[in-house]
Amino acid sequence: MKLLLDENLSRRIVPFLQTAFPGSSQVALLNLEGATDTEIWQYAKTNDFVIVSRDSDFQERSLVSGHPPQVVWLKIPNRSKTVVLNILLDHHVEIEQALIGQNHACVEISPARLK
């Protein structure tokens, strides 16, 4: 499973995601900086990415459009790169179970679910 980090998440964590989520990237690294949500959605769909965002826009789109692509919605306030990285790595199994095992359109990671 490869993740596509939204513009609101740092591209600097991408190298550290490669073991758990090989092939992951961030929108700016793919020349999608400033792209519309629709363009990012289509890119993710065409290239088999799971979108990761702190915004609800992609979660809402997944309710209307279904999937692919699937979405990881980080329902967290603005956090450091390290915190975001640790959240994704700590919830790796949960994310895979929800998206692959249970075929959910979206998995929400919220403060109540954080360790």
C-alpha cells in the first residue's frame, strides 16, 4: 500500500515511510503542488495511492464517490513531522486492516484513538 500525502503534510517524512508503505510520496514531490482536490483524487486513483490528509475534503469525497482511491483521514491538529510519521507507522496495521482487509473507503485516525 502506498500513501499519497496531501499538501498539508510534510514531504520530509516520505523517506521514513518507505519500509511500511513502499512507494509512498507527497503531492509536491509529484509536481501536484497547488493541484485541486479533484486532480489529486484522480492522480491517486490512476496510480493506486491511498490519500492521507488532515482535511475532511477527501473523507467527504470518499462518502460520495466511493473508492478507489481510499483515504486515511488524520483528525489531528497541526503536529510536527515526527508526530505525523509516528502516527502513520504506529497505526500501520490498523490502516491496512481497514483499507485492505475490510475494504473501507476511509479510515479515520483521531486523538481518541492515538496511543
